[in-house]
Amino acid sequence: MTQPVTTAMVLAAGLGTRMRPLTDAVPKPLVELKGKPLIDHVLDRLAAGGITRAVVNVHHRADQIEAHLAGRNHPAITISDERDALLDTGGGVVRALPLLGDKPFLIHNSDSVWIEGVGSNIARLAAAFDPERMDSLMLLALGATSLGYDGHGDFVMAPDGQLARRGERKEAPFVFAGASIAHPRMFEGVPEGRFSLNMLWDRAIANSRFYGLRLDGTWMHVGTPQAVDEAEQWIARAESA
């Protein structure tokens, strides 16, 4: 029986430059969406999906994030301190590995929110993760129906869920929705320092151990002030429907 995924890594160390002027005084994870900081939207969703402990990395305006999370218990919070260096997504996870343990864990961007469909997408992702076949399982959304996304897509998905990069294709249907499950073996032999998770994803693709699950709901990439306004309108419409 597959063990439940109960630990998450929340990536909250970025500079938030595209979110200015909203980030002139606060870090991006504390920018409010419908009166609640983005990171609380993420943590509330993690708790609802069965996550009991979250490791949050901090760098930019780290003191503000730590103070905001100090009284939080659901999920329980552990801070991974990156004040000395900005490590990017991969390097941030590597630094936090001693805090994350030796079981598969969830990785969640602090600016990725969505309107849920039926049930919890986090719980669906955890239930679908198969450590025998997968090193990583990504939550994916259709780019054409997502808010705040204007690219050409990230991945194509085979019938069995295996993913490949868009590559030479002009368009790919699926975009990364900011949440994934990773097995610790993905990070074996990786040096410390700054690097992107994309490097490890490419390695998992090469080993045919990189899979995807389609999000049930509407994904919103809240990366700019305009996207905050649009996301609030989308949420309001969903709540009134």
C-alpha cells in the first residue's frame, strides 16, 4: 500500500519583481487575494488535502513571512532559511531535504491558486502518486482555460500519464499548475547551490519516470497585480454560481 503524502515544501523565497508595486512593502507570498495572503490560500488548501506539515523556504523579506506564519499549526510550519543566498527552486528544495524526510513530498509554489472542482486536487495528486513508476507527478492545467497564462504550453501527456516537453511543437495543451509530488531519489547526487527544478524534471523525463495529472477546476497563475484583480473576479463569479 502506498504511504500517504503528508509533508509539503512551499516555495516562498522569490523576489516577486513582477508583482510590483504590490511587493514594494511586502513579500509576494503575503500579497492578498480576496483579503487573504497568497501563502494562506496555499496552506489552507494543503491542510484540506491531508498535508500535516509544511516546510516554507524564505529569503526576500524573510522576517515578515516568518512572523506571519508563527502562529500557524494546520499544517505545522517549519522554516527553511535561505537568507544567505537565493537558491532557485531546485537548490531551495535541496537545502530543505533534511527537514522534508525520506518519503515522497509535495512541492507547491506560493503564487499558484485554483478554484477547486469536485474534491481536493492535492488529495487526488497524492492518491495518484505511484513511487514504483514515478519520480515526479505534476498537477497540470489546460493552458487555454487558465488565468494569467499566455504561453504556448509546457507539456504533452501520453494516455498513461507520462509527460514530455513541448519541444519543437508550436503548442502544447498542458501547463504546470504549480504543485507536484517528488520522490527524494530525484535529488540523489545533486550538488548544493542554485539551480532550477527543471534540471531534475528533464532527468525524470529521460528516465520515463515523469507523469502528470489533470487539475479538476480552474487554475490561476497570480503573478502580476493585474492577475490578482482578475483572479478575484473569477473567484467571485465561481462563488456566486
